Amino acid sequence: MPPMVIPDKCDGCQGEGEPLCEQVCPGDLMMLDRSVNKAVCRNVGDCWDCMSCTKACPRQAIQTRLQYQVAFFPGKLIPLVGTHSVTWTLIDCRGNVERFVMKTLAGDEEEE
């Protein structure tokens, strides 16, 4: 499930030398295409599907498209990262929407 950058939403982290998606990618696969000032995955076949770039994007310009085995196109999974949780919005191929809230480690630490 490699990342899909939505060009209309991506602003290249407003000209930062290294956009957030590039900073957090453990496989060093995300990069800024300077010719269009947009993020790209340099080799989707090597993507680990960790979704770090998807969660880090401040403009929600990076989406994870679900593989056809999980959900037919245009199924997608979109995160909304909060201080203590990540809310995942799952949209299936029929447009049905489900949301799941997952506590983050930061949220667990504060409760202890």
C-alpha cells in the first residue's frame, strides 16, 4: 500500500529544505520533487507500508490506497493525528465511512 501524494493538496511543506514526509520515512523513500515542489515516493516497490509519511503530512496530502485484496478502488485510509490519538477514517469502494480511534503512546504515558 504505497503512499499516494495528492498534488493539489501537497505544498512541499511550504519550501522547507526537507518536507516532513521525507524526514520521517524510515526507508528514505520520500523526497521533494523540486521541479514541481511536491512530495513523491522515489520507489513505491520498496515502500514498507509503515504510513509514517501519511500520518506526518500536515495537509493530509498523502493517502494510503488500500490494495484490491482489502478494498476495491477508490478505497482509502486517512489518518487524523491528534495529541493523544490517531483517528483513522476508512472509506470503502462504495463510499461507506468508518472511523477508528487509536490511542498513541504519548496518550498512554500521560495516563500512568
